[in-house]
Amino acid sequence: MNLPLSLRRLLTIICEASLEPELVRELARLGARGYTITEARGQGAHGLRDGSWGASANIRVEVLCDELTAEAIVDTLHAGYSANYGMVMFVTDVAVLRPDKFRGAPG
């Protein structure tokens, strides 16, 4: 592959689906240019989350962004939500094409 790749962060958040409206607002406020949300099922510290009814539904939120934006989102969500909601966050390094798409919010 001869295309130029640049390092960015992939922030993945797995949490209760009821948090989606708040998370979407926080992501925009903190500079994420975009995100992908999918349904998630599994088992962990909060037991089986199979999504068979609303209270047991989880979502997986993925945000490609720069390091500063990822840190701001993780710090804010951890402080505001992780004590009272089921939430797991992890950050991985990824190589992307068109890196300007994944910087903080324009402007």
C-alpha cells in the first residue's frame, strides 16, 4: 500500500442504550466530527445484556478522532456517567487515510 496513512485514535464506548441522547450531545460538544452507533449484546460485570427489552439494551459507539479529542471525551464520560451506568471505554491507535476528517471539530 503506497497511500499515506496517519495515526488517529479509535475510541469505543459500550454503554446502556438509554445514554445515547446524552452521549451524542457530549460528543458534539467535545469536538467529535462524527460517530457510529450500533446495538451491542454480551455479558460482563453488569450481567447478561441481551437487548431483549429496553432496560437491558446496550450500544457500541465508535469515534475516530485525534488524541486530544479522545482524551477529552474519555475524561468527561468517565466523570459524568461511569459511576451510575454500565459503561466500558477503550482507545486504540489506528492508521487512517484523509486524517483531516478525524481532527477535532472544524472552526
